[in-house]
Amino acid sequence: MTALIRYEQARTALAECHRVDEVKDIRDKAEAMAAYARQAKDQDLILWATEIKVRAERKCGELLRAVERAPGNRTDRTSYEPVTKYQQALNDNNLNHMAASRFQQLASMSEEHFEAAVATAKDTAGQVTTAFMLREAGKARPRRRLSDADKGRLEQLDQSKGTSMLIGYARMVLKAIRASDALSAKEREVLVVLRNEIESALHQEEV
């Protein structure tokens, strides 16, 4: 009964959160509680703590997806270069790009798929792990099909010679993506980080 009360309280608190720091606080406390529950071999506590942890990660991902990628006014670098609002949100909450990517992958799942995956994890493993949920998220991710225009640009890139190191590496990444039938969770994380860096670089060029 105590575990159920804690679970309901945590779910209510999570639903009322509107800031990344609030959600991350719940996530971190749930993670610590799950670690304690495993040591105590308290299965009920493991179930609710791991579920709350993953739900908090999903909520954190939802909030991060809404943060603008454009540079904000605050800086945290010695060179005083503008830091994107997204990067500032990560800095303020001690989040790295890999963790932020995982949370946003969870947020990309439909409500129905997420709830079904949570139920499956609890029934089959006795706990809800981020790794399991990320595998489920990957199953629902549609493969992007290249337009004819994109295919033409890629062909031109493949045929270009004497290009910079950046273009050379970009060519290899593109070939690897096109050759892959399905991306792993780690590969998706790396591509999200790469996407964020590309968006930041392009924005700096525009301004």
C-alpha cells in the first residue's frame, strides 16, 4: 500500500511539472529509490520507482523538444559566444546530449505505444528500464525516404573531388545511413548530437 501511495504521489507531481529542472529532480529521486529497492529486494518498490524514472525521462524529453535551438542571450563560455537556449537548458540541468537524446526518443513514442511498452516491461522483466523503452521507441520510428532532389544532391556530393575533410566525413556518414536497414539506439543518439551541432553551425552562418 505504501508503494502504491508513493507511486500515485509521484505521478501527480510529474503531471504538474512544467520545467525541466522539476522533472529531472523527480527522475533522479526515482533512480535513487530504484537502486535502494534493488538492494532491499523490494519488488513493488522496484516496479513503481523504475516506471516513474522512465515517465520522468519521457516528460523531460517533451519539454526539451519544445526548447528553441536559436541562440539565447546568456553565455557560459570564456569567448562570450552565444549559447543556444537548448544548450543552456542542458547546462542548467547538468544534462549531456546523449541523455537528452534518449529522453527525446522516449517522448517521440505515441501515448498508446508508450503505455503498452511500460506494461510489457513490467510483466516480462519486473521493472521498466530506459534501454527497453528505447528499443520500443526504435520500432516505431519511420524510415525517412529521400526526395528526388535530395538524391540528386547526394549524387553530386559523391562525385565531388578535392573537397574538405568535413565534406569527406559527411559523405561517409551519408553512405552509412543509406546502407543501414535500421539504426541502433546508440547510432540514433550520435545522429541527434550531430544534428544539433549542424543546426547550431548553420544558424551561426546565417547570423
